[in-house]
Amino acid sequence: MSTPARRQQQQRQGAMDRPRVWARNPLAEFDDLLNQMGGLLESTVGGAATPGLATWTPAADVTEGDEAYHVELELPGVKCQDIDLEVNGQELTVTGEIKERERKGVLRRGGRRTGRFEYRLLLPSEVNTEGVKAAMSEGVLTITVPKAEAAKPRHIEITESVQGESRRQQEPQQEQQPPQQSRQPQGGP
């Protein structure tokens, strides 16, 4: 009897040891995949993709303090006049646009975001829409949204009680005496 040859397995192992060489650029394959997924989404949801109308969401941090909510949005290169900020009830909306810069020469690689952006946040409690403040510094938009008085935490003082009566009621209350009026001597010249 003859045993099967192991030549094929040895050839496979040798092929595995060699480094793979990409036939195409992997980034081009990824872009192609994203385009196909975008086409699938458009055919499902409807509407045609119009370049420049797609929106993106900037990176943001949201913190909550005792008095207010603080939102920091990263918007490098955006001017204040290109940003629109609205607060409606508990919803905060920041929209705007980063415009494409004019360049001389051919753009070989682009990694910066351009186009319309939108950031929406539903705050967990009632806010004071009249007191909202926003400031832009070093490419970071900082928004302070104060809480409404009803939403702010209250400190409640606890008193000791003895047999159902509070200690304050047991302490003797000092009677306030009316202030003495100064008398002027009566008598005439």
C-alpha cells in the first residue's frame, strides 16, 4: 500500500510563510466598500446623495455640574459667524459649515472634514434657555447651559427630634423686648 503524498500540505505551508502582497491599495478597497454601503443605505432609505449636503457630527464632551451643563465641541478652523446655536426646551442644536479652502496646486491627500455639521443633544432636565452662554477659543466651542431652578439640587437641613417634637421647639424662645425710647427732659426756660 502506498501512503498519500504530503507535498500539497508542504506547498500550502510555504505559501503561508510568505508575506502577502496587496494587489490593490487597501485604502482604495475601504473607500470602495464605504461607497457601496452608502449606495445601499440610499436605496433603502431613499434620496440621492448630493456631495456637500451630507452632515457629520463633531467630537464633543458633555459634563454636568450642580448649576449647569457644559458642552465642549471640537470645531478647528470654524469661524463664530459660521455656527448656529439653538436651545429649544431641553434640546441643544449646533449647526454650521466648514468651507473647503481654495488651494493652489493638486490636493494629493485630504483628511480634514469639510461640509455641513450638526450636533444635537437632549439634556436630561429642564434648563434656563435665557442664561445660555457660548464662547469659542482655540477651535473649541464651549457652551454653558444653566439648569432651571426646579432642576437644581436643594440642601435640606435635618433637625433632631425628641418624642415627636423638634429640638428647636423645646428650647425656650427669648422674648424680644421693645427698644427703650430715650426721654428728653421736659421743662422749659
